[in-house]
Amino acid sequence: MTRRATAAIARSGATKQSSRMVPDFRERRVTSRDGLSLYLRDYGDALAPRLPLLCLSGLTRNSADFARLAGRVCGERRVICPDYRGRGRSDYDPDWRHYEARTLLDDIASVLAALGIARAVVLGTSLGGILAMGLAAAKPLVVAGAILNDIGPTVETGGLAQILRYISADRPQPDWPTAATYLRRSLPFLSFTSDEDWLDFARATYREGADGALHFDWDIRLARPLRKARGAAPDLWPLYRGLGGVPVLALRGAASDILSAATFERMARETPAFVGVTVPGVGHAPSLDEPAAREAVDAFLARF
């Protein structure tokens, strides 16, 4: 299977997100099999001795979500954070039917092939965790270990319905402080506490449009495949069992409406090398900067 990739670095050196410095990363682009340009952040040394970390974001999220995590670990390993098609700086797909897991998995395979990554630890938040399961099933030699952030083989439909309502319509904002305030009111279950945290989150959620307003940084049509399925969540337990041969760290927000406590307990029973950590005081999904999440992720990565 041939893959085309643009290896040129668009920018290197320190960048700024809000008022906080973001660690050095290289901006790269990889061309998907159907010709879309896929964006990714590439942190750390490509020749670092430790296994790379592949970070897969949630349904509408993008590579900016992992900036702090990458800053913590890129001194000893490479960290790859792609934007899925229709999100962030990747191309939007002209056909909304391609916003589904099989196409995203093929895009991820294109990224790994273009970067020459044969094996990695995979961290997936929400949808990213489902994709981590799919990657392990499709390419079992690639996944050395998996971190599943607030996602499991049973997705609670009540939480999914709320997500669909949130992502299906653009909600323009006039400026960054207003956008941060809107998110703070709309998503009170997140663990951000300071104004600066919420402003960073807003900058990873919105983009500036040609009209001067701020718009969601995703193609709102990506909700259509989920709506077509009438919000029904598939049975992912067979997919999850594909992780049975590798160590798994699962994080659950204590107030999550996507990953139930019952599913979390069953995951532990069905996975031999399983570590489960509940992150207190947060819903869907932990930012990975909470003390409990940081400690668990750092300890897990130290094994690879």
C-alpha cells in the first residue's frame, strides 16, 4: 500500500497558546489515501529510545488538547498528535459519510506509515479510545500499550445524546474571553479552574472565521453519521478484547456520563494487565492534567 506524505516542517520552535508557552513541536502534513491533507503535531526526538506516544483526541477535538501532556513526556519520547479529517487544521471531507471510524483508522495508519512508526503506546480520549481499540484489532503489532481516557466498550447513550446536541450546530462567539465564558458555562463538568485554563481550552475549540467571529474548529457535519445511526452505540466488547494482550490504563471521570462505573469494573475483569483510575471531581473527559490522571499516565508510560 503506497502512502504519500509531505515531510516538510511548516514551523518549529516554541509557539504560544493563550499566554502559556507550548513546547517545541514540528507541524507536519500527511496525505490520506483519498487525497485529504492531514495535519499533525510532532513533539520530541524521532530517534528517542523510548516508544513513541500516539495521542488520539475526542470526537470534535484536535492535537492542541495534548500540549501539556506532550510537554511533560517529549523529553524522553516522541509524541505524535494528529488532527482527524474535519477537525483542527486537517482538511474537511467533502463527503460527510467518511466521518466514521474505519476511515479515521485508515488515516491513522497513513500517519504512522509516513512517519515510520511501527510500534507505539496509544492514548485515546473518548472517540480516540475507540480508535485505539480498533487499531489494536487491525494492527496488533503496532499497539504496545493503551491508555483509554473516559471511554469503554459500552457508551452510555444519554451522554452520547448530549454530545450530539452540543456538536451539531455552530455557536459563533465574538471574542476569546466570551468563548471561554460560554464553554465554562456549557461544560461545568470539566476540571479547568483558572481563567487561563478556560482560555486555553477555548483556543483549542474555536477558530477565527473570515467573518471575524470565532467558530467551532470542526466540521459540524461530522455528527451526521452518528445521527444516521439514531444515536445507537455499537457493541464494542469484541473490539475491546483485542487489547487483551497488552497493558491497559483506563481513566474514568468520577462524574462521567459516557463511561459508567459498571462498565469500568467489567473492563477490569476482562483485561489481564489492567490498571483503572477514577479521576475525582470531573466528568467527560479528564484533561489528563488532573493530579490523579498525571500520576497514572506518567507511571504507565514509564513501563515503555
